[in-house]
Amino acid sequence: MRGEPAAAVGQELLRNMEGAVEQKSCVEGAGQHPEQQQQQQHLQEQLQQCILDLHTIGVVKFGSFTLKSGLQSPVYFDLRMIVSFPKLMETVADLMWAKRPGADYELICGVAYTGLPIATVISIKQDVPMLIRRKETKGYGTKKLVEGNYNEGQKCLMLEDVIVSGSSVYETVETLRELKLDVKDAVVFLDREQGGAANLQAMGINVVPLVTMSEMMAILLKHGRIDKATRDSVLTFISSHNDTSIVTREKVSGKNGLQVMERKNSSFESRSTTTNHPVTRRLFEIMSNKKTNLCVAADVNTTEELISLAAKVGPHICLLKTHINILTDFSQDTIDKLRNLAAKHNFLLFEDSKFGDVGSTVAKQYGGGLYKIVDWADLVTAHGIPGDGVVKGLMSAIDRRTRGCVLVAQMSSSGALNSEDNVKNCIKMAENHTCFVVGFVSQSSVSNDPRFILFTPGVQLDKTMDGLGQQYVTPRAAILDRGADIVIVGRGITQATDPVAAATRYQEEAFTAYQERIMT
């Protein structure tokens, strides 16, 4: 499905959906003895009833939900709820065990967290030893990352509730393989058909799902639990968002001959392989293709000034940063013209709102009001001081749009938000929300993680400070000394006699400094 037009793929799924479960049953039963066919039919009937029961208790939900990847999905599958329904949890465990592709597993391991209770039920009923892979190593006692008794070479079966990109299964498998365990197979309850199975297959992990998302929709439609419109919206979504990837340890650490991904010494193009964030990837692509890491801060007062500036500097920038509430004549026409110029000259829109309130408030500020920022800004800024709530609030307003956030770790104003605690807090928030946070506004190299982009404001060629506490640094110093990826230039361009000539000069100096940095 990858690379095909979403509408075409969606229509193909729609045409093939009816009877999908019955066809699957026939294929799986082909060549089997009558007794085996009868057993297979019984398992299919059990699976259908299990899915209906899961829908009844709210495991399958429809609406608008933010996935771990940051995507807004019309369907959510929350199998964690089965821990409160023991009989149903036992059914899920039995079905997953029956689906195992082999018969000689010496160990089982459930992917945290939902895979753990499922693995526990199977371990007890089938008398198969179980392992637990922790999310992080204990800081006391044995300090183990994997709990349980095992020997090198033992064959272990992975168990997972649902896969999107497959990253959780990958992380667990890598840990077990480091212990020299034989891990090749994984049984998952639901494959969301967003690339996870193919990603894992490429890493030598055979994924066997009980049911795919399209098959689940067929079952729910067949039994009147959903209507065709709901099914169609789900199919359209999965056909449009099936190109996920996994950020492997090799990509970041440089194992197996791959390039070491140290942020400052790696190219934008190579760093794009370390992230699943679509906005980050797009920005890396723009910077590589246009040969620019320049962001212009368009702090102007009228729509005419804003559009005129964007048209002039557009060919030379990767981002246009706005303070949209400065405009005295803002309207939808402002946004329409701005978006047309962004598409024409291939740059992203970056609204510098510096959100910093509680989650419910920033959700309203971001998604509503006069400016409806979420509708048009690819990126926004937010403070780390309020904690995770501000990021979660912003994410709740996305509603299937592809958006990102830049956390303000350090400002260019004298004495502003430059404490070590604020930097640490921002880094922690970013690492907890890689599906949404693109990087940091900073004045130093606050992170060497190649997934995060560092934006340095207060850049000018010929000035060190203004009369209002703004401290300036040259493009070369920002990139080579302070570790910036993108330089943000305001008055050095907006107040220049020739903004185009000024933008050209800043573009060349900043990109040359970046090229010099990655060559050292």
C-alpha cells in the first residue's frame, strides 16, 4: 500500500472488505483434515465473538484519538481493559496461544504493559516459563532489565496487544537477543496495518496477528456494531498512514557499519532516518534540498507587510516564524495567502505563541479563538515550566493534523529562562513526547539527540545587543560554537534595506557553517 494514493487504496480496501474474515478462514483451512478445519472454524468463531465482547466493554472506541506516534486516529484499541474481565482475558490469551506459528517455545515474553497479563495467563495454563522485560533497569538490587530464569539459545515467543510501527516489539526483542535468546516470532492481537508488521519482518521478526484492523472493521460492520461511514473513515485513515518506521539502536549508535548519529556531526538528511515525526522529517528534507537552515522571524504589524516579506524571503528559508497576534488586520485571507506562499516556496510556518498555561487552556488557545493556530501552523513554541500538561493539551487539539512543538529551553533575552532545571525539564518532556516535540529553542547545545532540532534566536551579523535586553550572536557562532541547527533572524532581515539580499547572506553563512560542522 505504501506510496499509493490514499483514495485509491481506500477504495480497494472497501471493495475487498466484505467477506474478508470468511475468506481468511477458507485459506487457513485449505489442505487441512476435516478435524483441523473444524478446529480452525471454531477458533474463527471464537475470535469474532471475542471482538464483539471487546467492543461491548469499550476496548474498541471510535472518535478522535492521539496515538503514541502523535497521529490522530478515528479508532482506538485499548486492550488494557481486559485485566478487569478475567474470562475475556483468558479468551484473548487462548486465542493468541493457538495462533503461535511454532510448537517448541521454551519461553514466552509479553511486551509491557498489556502483553504482561496475557503472557501470565498463558504461562500458567500452558506451563511455559515467562520472562519480564522492564521499561528501564532497576536502580537497586540485581539491577536487571530482564526478570526470569533463562539460558542462552532458548527459543522465546513474543506477545503483544497491538502494533502500529512495531517499535515496542523491536525494543523488547533487541534486549532479549542481547541475552543471546532465540527470538524470531511474535503473536499480536491486532495489526493496525500501519507498517509495523513489515518493519519487524525486515528485522527478522515474524509477526502473526490474530486480526487486522480491516478484518476487525468487517466483523463489527457485519454484526451491526458500526455503520459503513465509520468503517470507511477507519479504512481511509489506515490507507493514508501506513508508512511508519522504527528508529533502531543501530541508526543511533552506528552499529553494523551505519553512520554514528551524533547530532552536531550528522547531516540533516541522515538524521531524518532517526525520527518517526513527519514534521521533523519534512523540515530535514527542506533544509537538505533548499540548502538553508534559516528561519526568518516576521515580527511585522500588517498582513501586507507579512505577505510581502514572505514572498521575498521564501526562496531562502526553511521556516517563517510569526507572532500572529501582532497583526492589526488579521483575517482568514492572511492565512490563505501565507499558506500559498509556503507551498510555493517550500517552507514551513512556525507560530511563536510560547504556550505556557494548563493543558485545557492551551488546547483552547491552540485550536480555537480568533487565530485557530492549529489549522495553519506546522510548528508552535511552548514553555516547559508547566510540565507535560502543556504538551498533552496541545496534542489534544491536533485532531489528525500533522503538527509539531518546539520547547523553549533557553531564550536570547538577557537572564530569561536559562536555568539548568528548565533545560532538564524540557529535555525530559521532549523524550516523553517524541511523537510531538520537534526540538528546542536554545542558546547552547542542550541535546545531542539527532532526533531533536535546535533553534537559536537572536542571530545577527553586525550587532551584539539592543536596548531591550536582546543578545545577538552571529550565524557561525550560533552553529559552530552553540550547536544550533537552525538560526532565527529577525531585524537583521526585516529591517534591512534589501531583505532579499540580507536573507541570501544569512542563508549562505548559516548553511556554510552547518556544512563545515558536519565535515569536522
